[in-house]
Amino acid sequence: MADLSLPGQDGLSRSISETPPTHYILKIQSFSQLTKHKIERYTSTDFEAGGYKWKLVLHPNGNKNKAISDHISVYLLIAESNSLVLDTAENGRRFHQMKPEWGFDEFIPHAAFNDSANGYLVNDTCVFGAEVYVCQEKLIGKGECLSMIKDAITYKNTWRVEFSSLTDECVDSKPFIAADQKWKIQLYPRGKGSGVGTYISLYLTLAEPENLPPASRIYAEFTLRILDQLNRNHYFGTANYWFSASHSTCGWPRFVSNGYFNLPTAGLLVKNTCLVEAEVVVHGMANGL
């Protein structure tokens, strides 16, 4: 095992080993898509080691908060920040509420990582890992695979809403398929949360979140529109979100004000009917190993 000390990083050191990580692995397919879609920080699902829950944090383009741009930054984050932990390894670090994250601002230079001769990135696929030792306790390992999608397909669905027939607080579109997942548009005609009474609220949601494994997440870019039926000046919002079984909905409580929506010249409500469109692009999926 060769020592590769990193000066100026609080005494942290790194080394090369032929042994795979014990507690957690993060496999990333189509790694280049992280940069393409400007994903500056990726946080893994929880894994257990030493009786605590942890996350692996990756900055593929470097931690911009530390002015890093030519290295990959990698950190270990304790998921239970109210816990006080001292890693008992020789170069152990104390994790707590004020300092829940430790790691390497300059984990590996991009030049070395991208050089296929080094074997870190092969066919645009790489594997990161973590070993955490607390009180010398070892637990069964866990991992996930993040698969980014090249040339992702854009899916569209249009929903005709008859406003005169709306009596419920929330109405759902019929489910539609995008990237092998069922989705729905949710509309709150009288608003939700901060939009109650003065705005129309609009959301994209997984239609069957209960069927998604707990460790699975879907990274989607989506646009919701209320179509302008007169002038084609459509009213829209765009967002990126990691959808999961526990976080299955994303949208806007203040999507459009009632005043503008009902304005005859706006073209959003014509003959008491509006057209709502969802455009969904799934750029990646994370699944447990």
C-alpha cells in the first residue's frame, strides 16, 4: 500500500489499496452526464457503519464552495448530525452537528481520473467507496449504482382540464409513462400552501411511489406548462429534482396567480377549459446494489 499524503487538508491522508471498500460502494454509469447536466453535488443514500448512518458526498467538478475546479471532491457525511462520533482509526475525525462532514477537497485530479490508463474511469463508468470504522465495529456492506442516461428522451403529456367541473381541492391527471415510470400532474385550482386563495398550484408527482424501492431515486428535469390557447405565449416552470418513494412530488404552490390565469387575453383559460402540459426528461437513476 503506497501512501499519498495530501498536505494542507487537516492532516488527512490517502493511500492506494487493491482491496475493495468494506462498507459502501457508489457505482456511477455515464459519469460524463453529471457534468453535462450540471450536477455539482451528488449525495448517496444512507448506509450504516459502526452503528451510525452515513452518506457519501461527491462533487464531480470539484467543490465550488472551496474554489476547487481541477479535482474531484469526496466527503463522508454523518446522516444523524445530532450524534457525536469519534472515528477510532489512527487519523480519526470527530463528526458532530457543527462538523458533520469530513473528506478531501482535492481527492483526485481530473486529468488523472480521466486518463483511462489509470483505470479509474472505464467506458464512462467509475466506482467510489467508503470504509468507516467506529469502535472497531464492522457491519455488512451496502451500495448503490447511479446510472446517468446519455441522449435521454423527452416525454410529453397534455391534460385537458374543465374548470367548471372542479370541486376537489386537488385533481390529478391520468397517469402517463416517462422512462418506464408512471407520472401524474397534480393541480390545486384554489391553491396549496403559500398559494391558497390567490394562486393555482401545479406539481409533477410519481403516480406509484410505493412501487419504487426505498433506496431508488430518479433524477428528472421537467417543465410544467399551462398552454396559451390564443397567442402561444405559454406559462411554464422548469425544475430538476431527485424523485423517490419518500419525496415523490415537486412543483410550485404559486404557479400562476388567479388574476392572470383568468385574464381573457392571457389565453390560459378559454371557454372554461385549460390545457396543462408536462415535459419530463429522466437523466439518471440510483438503485441499491
